[in-house]
Amino acid sequence: MITDITCEKKDMVFVNYEAPDGKKRHNRLWNGGNGQGTVKLYKGDELIDEVIAKHIGCEYGEYDPE
């Protein structure tokens, strides 16, 4: 399977997320539902199916486990 999805940052929302324990572990977190792209399914080298996907949830950011 090959998945190729893109999300345009201009359409995403900057989220200031705080975990239930009060810590802020996510930095520069962007979230949106504007992703689009394709999912290609292969069996060996043969392309079996290709799906065009839209309105995919996207999230970009940095996670600090401490």
C-alpha cells in the first residue's frame, strides 16, 4: 500500500492543547480536516486498486514526552 496525502497549512487551525493532567506536551500543533490524496493497493508489483481520498483528518506538531 502506498498512501500519498497532503494537507494545506493555510486551511488548518493552530491548537493550544493541554493534556488532562495539566501538562502541555504538544508544541506547534496544527489540526484540520482538509487532507486529500490517494491510496494505492499493490499485490507484488501489480496495482490492484487506487482510491481517491478527501476530507482526511490531518495533524502536524511536535510531541514532548516529558
